[in-house]
Amino acid sequence: MEFIRLKKTKQWLWERLEILSEVSVSQLKLQNPGLKDFINDLTKKKVANKYFQWAVNRKKEQKDDFLIYTVIDQFDKLLKGNKISKAIRLGLANREQGDISYWHKRSLENLKDFIDRLHDASEIVKTKKEIKVKESEVIYSDDRLYVVFPKSHEASCVLGAGTKWCVASKKTIKHWNEHFKKRVIYYVFNKLSNPLKDSLAKIAIVYARNEQNRFRFYEILNAKDKNVKKDDIVNYYGKDITKKIFNKIESFLKSYNVVDNKYSIKWERADLDDIDLKDAIKHIGGYNLEINDFEIKNLGEVTIDWIEYYEDISSWIEVDKEDYKGMDFNEKVEQFKYDTERIRLVNNLKEWGISPIVMITAPIDPDTGEFDENGRIETQLGDGRGRVNFAIAFGLKKLPAVNMVYKREKKV
């Protein structure tokens, strides 16, 4: 009897869900009378109801029908093939991104970019290896030992696999952020043993850090996230190897410097890249010009309002700062990757810092908007679209800037 009752309850729930879906489709038609034919076509093509709202939003943006159907099909295949859930387990996506409603207010290009990243399992594994290489620093390695410093939550998750460490949890980044503000963590692995069977095969050696960036030994955690003593490590590895481990870590600590104690991003200004200068020249159509045709002036830091005085950047904005409210810093970094195609920018920030935006002053033909020797002198933003979006998303009030001034003109 219980089984029959459960079966009937399940059938009733499905019926209610179908009714709700029908109501939802009807409401979409009422709300979008000009898109009735498109919505009917979605039904004819047997597109799942959960994708209707996203499809309608994209159609409003004048997106091509074929492209809309293609992206829905690709996302659905990733979902049914458990590739999104695999990406979540690897820390390469969050749970919200596996729900189409997350993408309702995001562009088709944003979802397409997400799909391209997770399109097949081999790419996901490759990304996992890249995280391990690029977002961690090996302190020491030999046939038995592996001592590593994780620089990001993603690296901590990859390297801390098989442990109970909260900083290696893929469910939340909160613990990593809290630890990184006040502590520095090193992972020590025994390559010849399994942490699932041997709790000392992976240990975390933690140093506390004060506001002056001074360090002191804090604690050691085994793979089960239990405190152990140095003597336990001596008994496990031997006195000489244990001494080597701590000497390597403490030697690294002496050279280790965190520019901003809160985050693992270097906020100092990065060197100016010639690529940015050349992009600025291309921006004004100066294809026959060289960098040497311009004088480079360092403007220090400028505000977004100052930039807007010279350039209407409204069409450049790809992010909504409201979407970033309530997020911590590292969550914003992940969100920014998916909201824009500025992954290179984020990676460069982690490695080098913020490079200056490039303002360019040159004679411009008012009709074509391109370089003209006899044109009117104008100053505009030549390169830095990604950095402007980054500043808006992260609430930065200023950005480093340089001004390229065309040399043949005396007056700017």
C-alpha cells in the first residue's frame, strides 16, 4: 500500500509540475505578444520548458534563432552528460551555473563561453592540471616528498583532494578566504602513500601572519583535519627529512611578500605592455603609425569619471555591478571570468598586477573617427576596456593610466 501511495504522490507531483510549466508558457506569451510564434516554435521543437525564459530573453536581444537552439542543445547535453556536475566537483564551476535560470540575465555569449570551457571531460582534466601548475608554487620535490604552496582556492581544492581540510572544500570558498587573510598554508605530500589510508600522507603546515606580514608557526593538520605535533612528523619522516621540510618552507617565507594582505592578487601596477600601445593605435585606425610616433606620459591613477569625460564608455560596459553585491573577492573573480571574455586579464592580474589603461591623443577625422594628419585633436580611451569593466565589477575607484600623445602636434 505504501508503494502505491508513493507512486500516486509522485504522479500527482509530475502533473502539478506540468500544469505549472503550461502556466509559465502561457504567461510568457502574454508578456511577449510579439514573440508568440517563436514560443510556439519552441514547443514544436520540443524544447524543455525550463529553457523558454532564457530563449525569450535572447530573442529580445535579436539573437539568431539557430544560435539560440544550438546553445540550448549544447547546454542540455552537458547537463545530461553530467559534465557540468563533474566541473562542479573539480571546482571549475559552481552549482548555480548548472541551472539555466542563472543565465537568464546573462548574455548568450556568456553561456556559450561557459559551454566551450566544459565541452568535454578531457578539457576539464587539462584545466585541472593547469590550475595545479599555474596557481601553486612548488617549494621542494623529490622521489618521495612534494612541498607546495597553493596560491588560490582552486589550487587548494586540486592539491587538497582526499583530505578533510576546509580550505580545500569545493562547496565553499569562505574558509579559504578567511585563512588567507591571516595565514599562509603549505601542503606536504608523501608521494608513496595514499591520504585516504594514511592520514600523514598529506599534511598542511600553517603559519600565522600579522598586518606587518610577519610570520610564526601556527599548526600542523593531517589529512583528516586533525592537529598533529612536529614530533609526529619526525616519527613519520625522520628527523633529517622533517628538518628539510621546515627549512625549505621557512626559506620560502623570507622571500614571500603579499602586496595586499586580504587577497592573493598583486595590486601593484604592472609594466606597460607594447601590445596595449599597439592596440590603442589600431583603435584610432593609425595602421601606418608606430609607437615611436607618440610621447608616452604617465598619468598615475585616474578615476572612471575622468575617463568618461573623454570617452563615452557606456557601450563598453559588459558587467552589472549589482550582480557582484554580496560576493567576496574570489567569488567576484570567478564571476568576472564568466561575465566577460577577460580571462587573460584576470590571470595577468594574479601574476603581474594591473597594467595601465591607455588614453590616446591624436588628430582625428570627425567623419570617420580615425587618424587623420589634418584632423581635430582628440583624446580617447585607446585600450583598457577589460580593465574598466573590472574596476566597475570590483568597485575600484581608480585605475593606472598613460597617455599616448602624437608627437607631430605641439598642442594637446
